[in-house]
Amino acid sequence: MDSVGTNRSPLRSTAAAAAAAPATRSSALPRPHRHPALGNRLAATKLGIAAWCGGAGGYFGKVQRFDAARNTMARAQSGKAARSVIREMGHTASDSEMPLKYSWGKAFPLGVSQADGGLNFAIFSQDASSVTLCLKLPERGTQNDAEIVEFALDRQKNKTGDIWHVSVEGLPASGVLYGYRINGPQGWQQGHRFDDSVILLDPYAKLVSGRKYFGVDKEEPSQFFGTYDFDSSPFDWGDDYRLPNLPESDLVIYEMNVRAFTADESSGLVPAVRGSYLGLIDKIPHLLELGVNAVELLPVFEFDELEFKRFPNPRDHMVNTWGYSTINFFAPMSRYASAGGGPVAASKELKQMVKALHNAGIEVILDVVYNHTNEADDANPYMTSFRGIDNKVYYMLDLNNNPQLLNFSGCGNTLNCNHPVVKELVLDSLRHWVKEYHIDGFRFDLASVLCRGPDGSPLDAPPLIKEIAKDSVLSRCKIIAEPWDCGGLYLVGRFPNWDRWAEWNGQYRDDIRRFIKGDPGLKGVFATRVSGSADLYQHNDVNGECGRDGCNDNYSWNCGVEGETNDLIVRRLRSRQMKNFHVALMISQGTPMMLMGDEYGHTRYGNNNSYGHDTHINNFQWGQLEERKDGHFRFFSEMIKFRHSHPILKRDRFLSKNDVTWHEDCWENQESKFLAFTIHDHNSGGDIYLAFNAHEYFVDAVIPSPPHHKSWSRVVDTNLESPNDIVPEGVPFTGSGYRIAPYSCILLKAKP
């Protein structure tokens, strides 16, 4: 869990913090494609909880026929032989071939678009010397063995500025796969990486076709092609459809992975639907019962989950199930479609999922990765798109070091986000997700990368960050920064926000963890964090990386025994601690965020960076949820609903001295691990008293008098067994003192 925040109000701080300290990522291999922050979930104590308190338009020339001129030898492409036909002007097509007509085309829009009876293809490449459009036509074989028709573009007629373009008539309105072969200067020392033996994916492809089924390595190695669908009718969002448009202060965010949510057999779904967009729809009632009103989806842009298997390496047994390794910034993950339906089905089913969530009053926030791509580093490159199109434009380079890729992402490369062309790509991508898929917001992975210039230097006023904040299409969206990167640019509390950006508050997470597990000297810091952080606005051997990945500072505690145990004392203590964390999160000022599985106590068995495990380590365990429905789940759900029903817990400003009374007169006592305070309700007198005891012994707390004509009722005591640990209506309490158990907390509410 985290608290999202800015330097101007606690709301802009995601209250509790799924944010982690700057991560140490492995760069020895094509690295783990996920910052470790979210994997860092109190691993040793098995708690899933962390708090986050181009140029001018083209023109048409004379239409000429493209006919088969010559056949080339079959080219090996991604382990498959595909027949390649170079099409040039001046020849007659055979009777068996569909006639295709060519015109010069136009420079905009980039990607594929319908234009004047044909389809226009446009791609940017500043440094290319030749560009060839490659088409796989459905009428000419199956997807795997179809003939590839190639159109060599004329740089005099098919190029406007730095954009290459061509219009083709006679193509089907859907089902065609396409890509580009691009050549250019071969000088590595100039930063170029051109290789026209590779068919490259269009950065502006709105749909991507690859393998059909997630994680099935028995399928042939995948060549990723762009594709399009101009046949389908516009998606029907419905006459009564409305966007939720919830205030940030009202959100309780649920971070989740689309596949992992229903991939396990215990989900009860048929195999064809497990791990899909449609599978998530089936489980919306669970989200409503829990009480969350926003989901933050781990990446749903197209990625290659089998990228670790490209060559023998210590991680070649893993599947990239988190998806922090983007191949394309416009296309939804095609293997999240049900029944291997492919990219067109994936697009439709994602819209169905968003519509269903919105109809349930739940907003959809996407975790987006614009800091790097899947193409890895120069040692083990995985060329699929940007590297072969214009490496020098799309990536940050160390021009003084043979120009090697700069690596501020921990993933081998860094997207050159503030280059004008790349900046527009990112903005166009974000607008596409808002307009086409009705997305409500974005959380930007390693957002400090977006604050760097082309040479990697930090920028005081990064253009991309400003334009995202000021963009009219994005104006209704939540925009949340993970304000650090792997190059040490730590901007928690200092992220350039333009009064729009929120932050993951990593400091909140760390300090809450440390206080509740009993670290000394943190009482004052704990008070600052639950008040909105006004001062800021700031073990994985199974992965095969020898423990180099993940976050170095977990601030976790195993409660006395490492790993699973049958010791009832330890298990009860762990349960109390999970509830203590959840209470702290739900009473903190800011926007709280919890992790999928927190509601039943999901364990990752000590792995704080489980990006590569398509197993029970990540997958939601519906059987465990049922076992703990009346205890652990009930507590979490009722605490979320308590927050929703008490506006004093979700102010859009920092707490002032009139808002809270701290029952403490010895802040300097470094050995004190007890803190009590009252949050005041000046409207109705419904004050809330809270006390947290992180000592290993009982503390006798003096309870202050309730407001006039009110009396205290006990709502929460995490030391009690369910259902007495949380009683939403409250249990009347009339004493002047309360004996608070070790490692527990209480919550009292003033009632008439």
C-alpha cells in the first residue's frame, strides 16, 4: 500500500506507500523488468502490505500498380522461413494474386490509417537510408507461413521530412500483419543500430499480433507484427454509461495484475477465461465486497512474457508475468484475451472490462512504463522496434563511450522521453488510452527518468512532465509518479508537479513499516506520515540473480520465525501486524493503495521481486480467500468501508493543530514506541481516537474525554479475535483507560 502525494497536499501523496526506495536492479542480464518497489511487501513476515500514504502532411501522386516483379530467397525471420516478395511498379499481377495499388501516401497520422480508398502507412525514422513496408496477407497462407509482400519506399516520393509513408489500395480492412525493414548508417560509434534483416514493429501500431497463448513456450518463437481492424463496428459503451470521475481524496486503490487475479484454478473459471480481461469482470463482485473503488493494473501494454528464454541465462526458467517490458505503447496485451482470441479480441475485451468496472463505480488506472522498452542492452539486444528504427532518437546514449545505451531504468536501456519525437509518442499513447479505452489515470513507473534530458542530465522543467500536466485530453485523468529511478534521481516530495502530479510516497511506506515493527525513535516520524507527510511536499535467489534484484531495504520482520510456521503465537502476531498496517493505511491522510491479495494475507514466500513467476507466488489464491473470509478479509473490508464513511480521514489538506490532538508530551524519548492521538470532527463531533502500541509489552493508555454529549465506542482492537477485532457500529466504552496489548492498535469513535 502507498500514499500518493505531492508537496502541496496530503491528497497528492498516495497516503500509505507502495513506493520503494531507489531500487538496485541487476544489469548483468536483460534485467528483471519490474522495479522492485511493489514486490517489496513485507516479505519476511509474509504480509502483502506496503503503504503509499512531424512534419507536413503528405500528398498523393499518380496511382500505379504494384505487381510481382521478383521473388527473393526465403528469409529466416525469428526462427521461421517466410516467403518474401519485393513489389515494384510496372508489372502485371498474376490471376491468383490480389491487385494492390500504390500511391505516395501522407506523413500523418503515424501508424496505419484509412485514406482515400486505401490504407496509409507512416513511420518516423530520421536517420534511415531505406524503408521497406512488409505485409503478411491472410489470403496467402496461415499467419505463420504466409507470404511476405515487401514494398520498398522511394525516399524522394515516399518521405516527408523524417517520416516515410505509403498508401496501398486493395488491402483487406482487417487481418493483415505488417512491419518494416529499415536500413541506415552502420556506424556503431554514431549510435546507430540498423539491421534490415529484422522486420520491425511499428511504434504506432494500435494492435500487435504475436503468440496466441500466455506463457506457452511450445509455440514457435514469436515475431511481433502490427495489425489493424477497420472492419469492426465502434465499441458500444452504452446509452447509460458514465465515467466514475471520483475525487482523488475518495479513492482506495487496489493494485492488481490482470492475469494473476484469475489465472489460478481456484478462481473457478473455465481455462479459456482464466487470466484474461473477461476473467477480471467475473470477479468484480469481490472488489465491491472489499470496498475498493479504483484498480491500478500492472502493465497491460503488449509485452513478451517469454523474453527471458531467448538464450541460456540464469533467468531462462522464468516468465515475465508482471509485464514491465513494453514492446508497444498503443496495443493492449493480446494474450490477455480469452481463449487465445488475439489482438482484436483483446482490444474488445479490455473495453468490456473497463465498461464493467465503470458501471460498478470503479476507476481504472494503468501502470505505464515509458522509462525503457523490452529491447534490453547492447550486450544482449532484443531488437523488435525502436532500436532498429532510430536508436539514436529513441534511446539515451553515452556519446562519449562508443555510444552505449544509458541505463537509468535498471533494464539495459532508457527511453529518450524528452526528445520531441519521443515526447509526442508518449503523449499520443496516453491520449489513445484515454480516448479509445476510457482509462481514468496512469501511474508512471520510474517517473524520474521522464525528468532527464537526452544525455541523462536531470531537468528542472522537463517538457514531457509539463505537457502531460497541461494536456486537455489528459485533464480528467489521475497522474501519479513513482518519483525515483535506478540512476539515483530520487524526487520524493520534489517531483515537478505543476499542481497536477501525485507521487508514490516511498518514505511513508518505509517509516510506517519501521514504527509498527518496533524500531525505536520513530514516533514523531510516524505521526508526520499519517498526517500527510507535510515535511516532504517526499530475499530472491529463486529469480536467478543471486539476490542482486529487489529492494535492499525491506524493513520487514518475521515475527520470530523465518518462513511458514505452525507456531500459533507467531501466526497470531503476524495477523495482528497485518491488521495494524491496514489500520494505519486507512486512517492516513492521502490516497491509500493496497496490493491484490492483502485482503487474505497472500505470501510470496520471502521473494520481494517476483516479476518472473507465473505461479501461486503471484497468482491470487481464491481458496485461501474463502478460508479467511470471515476473519482477515472481513477486517480489511470493514476498515476500508470505515474510511469511506468518515470524511475526516480523507481531507484534501494537511492536518493542522486544530484537526488533531497528539496525546504525547515526550517526543524526544527514543525508546518510546507508543503513540495516541485524536482526529477531530468539527462538523458533527464524531472524533476518532487512535493508539498504536509497537512495544512488546502492554501499555495502559489514558483515554481523553469525548466531545460534549458524546461517548466513546470501540470500533477496532487488533488484539481481539474476529469478529470482535472490528465492530463497525462500535461497542460502548465508558472507562478512562484502556490496556493496549503488545503490537496492536485500537480505534475509538465518539458517538451520541
